Amino acid sequence: MSLFQNAAFFTTVNHLKDLPDTRAEVAFVGRSNAGKSSAINTLANRTRLAYVSKTPGRTQHINFFDLGQERFLVDLPGYGFANVPEAVRAHWVELLGRYLGERQSLIGLLLIMDARHPLKDLDLRMLNYIAPTGRPVHILLSKADKLSRQEQTQTLRNVKAELAQWSNVSVQLFSSLKKQGMDTVEDIVKTWFDAEDAHLAALMAAADADADDAAADGSTSAPA
């Protein structure tokens, strides 16, 4: 079964203090008009799981979707030149920045870019911002159906060349309309979740071993 098939809305928050306690989550982020909500809906095989609007910037909160098995998708506010009051824009910037920098359960980022206009200044800022955290970033070059096959190939080649400086970043072509690239996204995200599961299992095993050692030391050093 698809990793995203049973995605269900979980909660929406507008302040970091209201973030739910989750074990592992993967976040979608991108410019306000890059096709982020459409990508989420396509991957989940839904029409309105994430809100889609012709007006950029309508996603004003952090929205959580439950995938089951303590795994979550997170839809972050779009960045860019949304037609919103400056106070609202400033709040988004703080919310997005602190979430990306401080969220412990965030294990990877899906960065959506319009294939016709990739690696804009704000996209590069996002990559530079997330790089120090060491979290993996997978870029979806959305709306790839708007390009010819030759243009797709050239765009992907050019973007890969520009991304060479970031070891934690990968990229693919994606189209919500044509459902292009869905399997690749799912494989990437599943790898992230599985790696986190293995990491947590190893930590628990190590903690159990330390507890057993401490118990054994206590029993052998008891006074006569």
C-alpha cells in the first residue's frame, strides 16, 4: 500500500507552542505558487487533502497529516510574495524559520520548485538555511508537464549541477497533473522514515543494555 494512501488531516497550528508531540515527520515547503498543495494531494490520491488555491499564500498555518505508525507529513506556509499584510508575512517567516531550525522530530524536507523557474533566490536561501541541520532535502521540480521532454532533461541536468555543493540534497522531476515521479518521492520518504525507525530502535537497545549493565554491577557490588 502507498505510504501516503491513508494520509488523514491531524491538526493545524499557528504558534510553535501548539505543535503536537510527534515521533517523525517530513515537511513540504516551497514558494507560494510552486504547486506544493497539489503535490500533497496527488501523492495522497486525494483532491482536497491540502488546500489548493489560485491565490498564492493561502496556506497560513502549519498543517499536519497522519500517515499512521507515528509518521506525519507537514504542510508548511509557502514563502515568497504572497499578497498578505506585512505583519502576517513576518509571522510566517518566524514560524517557518523556527520550525525548520528547532523541530526535533523533523527528519527530512521536500522542497517544491516550479520546474520552469527553479532555484530562485528564496529557494537558495532555504537550502542554505537548512544545510547546517544536516537534514536531507529532496527537491520536486513540479509542473514538469509544462516542459517538453528535452526541456525536462536539460532542466534536471542544470539543477543537479547547481546542487553539487550540497551533499544532503537530491532532485527529481514531478508533475501532479501527469502523476509523474510519484514512486520516486515515496521511495525517498520511506527511506527517511525507515532510517529514523532503525535509529530509534538502536537507541532503545543501547539504553536497555546500559540498564542491564547497571543492574548487574549493582548486584555484584552489594556489601557482604
